[in-house]
Amino acid sequence: MAKMSDTTAPRMSEGQRAYEAKRAAKAGKTLDQWLKMKAQEREAALAAAQASAEPAKKPGFFARLMERATKPL
């Protein structure tokens, strides 16, 4: 098996590696640069998704009214 660098995924098959190499060549980058860029984009998307998660909103007037109406006396 060929020696892998730190940036290549150890579970990436030869077919996947060839596909990513082809995409990297199309973008004018090396495979290592391409994989680093993909990892950074993945981390940025994950951070954006976590940042956009809004905290729970306070229930509205009618929701609070219905909650009180359904509670036992």
C-alpha cells in the first residue's frame, strides 16, 4: 500500500482517492490542498450550523394560556 500523508483519510479507497484527485486537478490544486480545503469547508459548515441553531423560543401568549388551562387545579 502507498504511504499516506496526514491529510488523506485512511479509509479512502483507491477509487475515492482517484475521484478526489480528478476533482483537485480540475480545480488546479494538488490532492493534499484539495483535501485540506474540503476539511476547512466542512468545519466552517459545521460551525455555521451550530451558530445558527437558535435557542428555544418563549411560548406565545395563547400557548401559555392553554398550558395554564390544562393544568389541574
